[in-house]
Amino acid sequence: MKIVDKTAAIEEHWAKGDVLKDKDGYKALIVQNDSKKYCLMDIDSNNTSNETYSTNNIDVYGNPCSSVEKLYSNYSDKWHKVPSTLILGE
């Protein structure tokens, strides 16, 4: 009998607006910047380096990509989608 670990074979499907978390617990939101590239915008509430959300180079993780698929290809080994609900107005 052969046992196959299928947990490693699960592929996530990322989309604009998804919340991701890395192995260190940092959180990011998949957004499109002013150059129409996709990036992981820092939304970690513990990060006090800035008080606004932005897609400037210092406020995103990694480098922006031309597609969500490319973003997934570059960062899926460190970032994973998490269940989330966006609450506006707090």
C-alpha cells in the first residue's frame, strides 16, 4: 500500500481582494497599483511604520507583477490565502 500526502498538492486560487498571510504572520491584500500591476499591500495592524494603506514600493511585500497568476507563482511558497471579511467604517 502506498500513502500519498495530498495536502502539499492543494493549489490555491488567488484573486484581487484576497487576504494573505505569510509564515511569520504578516497580512497582505492583493490589490492593483496605479501602474495596473498586482501587489501584496501591507495590511498588518501591528505595523506602525505608516498609518495609511498604500501601494507605494515601501508599503508592499515583494515586487508588483503583471498578473495575479504571476503573483501566485512568485509568492505562493511563502504566502497563503486566509478566510476574511472586509469591514469598512471602523
